[in-house]
Amino acid sequence: MQNIETVRNDLLARIAKSDTPRELFKVPELKQLMTAITSLPVEERGAYGKSINELKQALEVAIVAREAELDNATVESIDVTAPWDINGSSLQLFPTENGTQHPLTTELENVIDIFTRMGFEAIESRQIDDDEHMFASLNFHENHPARDGYDTFRTEEGFIPPAHTSTMQNRILKVGKAKLEAGEQIAAISYGRVFRNEDLDPTHEHTFYQCEGVFVSETATLGQMLGTLRSFFETYYGQKLKIKTQPAYFPFVEPGLEFAIEKPAALGGKSGEWLEMLGCGMIHPNVLKAAGIDPVKYRGFAWGGGIERLVMLKYSIEDMRHFKSGKLAFLRKFV
């Protein structure tokens, strides 16, 4: 029995390192143990045979595990980003066939870069959230239609794929409260994908990108907000722009405004042709209170808009659905 245990430990150790583990079933030591049963007294053969069978089972399990390990190690690793030719015989560089960054990703990085150079911290939004951050902390009434399933997706567990990056606003304000108390200001943007129960058409998608901005200080004004937005759009489009606003209602701002620019002539616009770009306004006192910020001492402004709309205007794209169509003819325009 002691010999069986010695051989067992030795073979298990060898199997763990072997490239041909099944061959170890043929080693002399194992054969000697199997034939030794004939030399034992009859009354000992039963226990001995049982131990031999247990040894063989343990070795089989170890061998199967080692073979699986070797199979996984020999699977060829494929670099899906590597350039290739149609015959697969050699690597050839085809600039239009190599993977490139999606135009939305490129333009979103451009938007983030502009705002961070203006002094705003950039924070990526969530892709799943709760009712508190999506609605309650943003001053949405309990019976607001946006809470209905007709407008907003919900999971079976009650979580929400955010319909706006404003879902990050309460978190930004709570974290920034310490800055306000230290005499500083809150200046941040949140960006990411949002999801809405929309019918698809040239100007609507159920999944798109959005960017929101939040600014809070003791002296924030609408004038600062309009100056910030105008500076952003002029930088993004690379030219001077005329702007205008008109009253609008959003639960989380008061007053609320729609911000529009006169379509630049360089982009095919005509005088008096206005384009609504985003919603904005002064942060509602209830939103500040929800974050533990005194709305008497502090005030702020916020805005939010879609990235696709920016890009469509910049490149004269007529259909929002092109971005997710996977059409190479469209994507090659941005290579």
C-alpha cells in the first residue's frame, strides 16, 4: 500500500508537467504494481485491487485535466486588429480596411477635450442606474410622464438604462460640495450613452451619446452659461456664431431654455436659419437641496445635448441611423 501511494504522488507530479500525459499509464512502476496482486495472500487482494483502481481513476482525472490544459495552450491566438490580405498568405497594409476609430468616438473625444481645456472635469456616465438618480434627485414629479415605460426603459429588477447623462448630476454635486465649502466651484461634464424608447427615423435613435455640463458657485449667472456654450460651439465648429435662446421647461432647471445657433454659412446655412442644439438653464433649487447644497448661498447652471446632432451638422450627415449602420462607405469618409 505504501508503494501505491509513492507511485501515485510521483505520477501526479509528472503528469502536471508532461506534454504527453497519457503515456505515463505505460510506466514500469505502474505495471509492477498491477502485476504484484498475484503475489499477495488471497485475503489481501481485495483491498489491494481497490487501491489500484482508485489510483488509476486519480491518474485518469489528472491526465484529462492536463490534456485540456495543453489543448487550450495550443489554440492559435488571433489578433482581430491586425491587417490582412484577402488570401491570408501574408500581411499587407490596406489603410481603408484597417480598424479605425468610429466618428462618434472621435468627436466625443473632441467635445471632452474642449470642455476640459475650459476647466471642466470629465466624468463618464453610467449605463444602468436607479430611479433616485434618474428622476427623484432631479426634481421629477412622481407622476411625470418621463417615468412611464412608454418613454423610459426599465429592467425586470427596476433599474433604468439612463435616458440622459443628467443621471450623474446628483453625484457630481454631492462630491463637489466640499469644493464649494472650500471657496472653489463645481465645474464638470458627464458623457456617455443614453437610451430612450424612440421610433427610429433620420433624426431619432433609441441609443445615442449625450454630454451634460454642470457649474455651481456663489455667483453663477445665465450670462456665464451663455458665454460658456457660445465659446464651446465656436471652438467646435471653428467659426463665430450667432446664438439665441427661448423659454423651455425641464424639471431640473429654473428658468429653462432651449439654446440655438444660426446655422453656419460654411455648413450650408442661410441667414435666419436657426438650429436648436441643447436644453439648458439655472439649476433648480430642489436639485441643489437634494445634493445637500444650500440654494440660497449657491447657484448654478446646467445643460445637456446629443453628440450625434453636433456631428451631423458638422459633416452634413442627413440620417442619424448611418452611425450604427455598419456601412463601410459611410465610415470610410472619416478615415
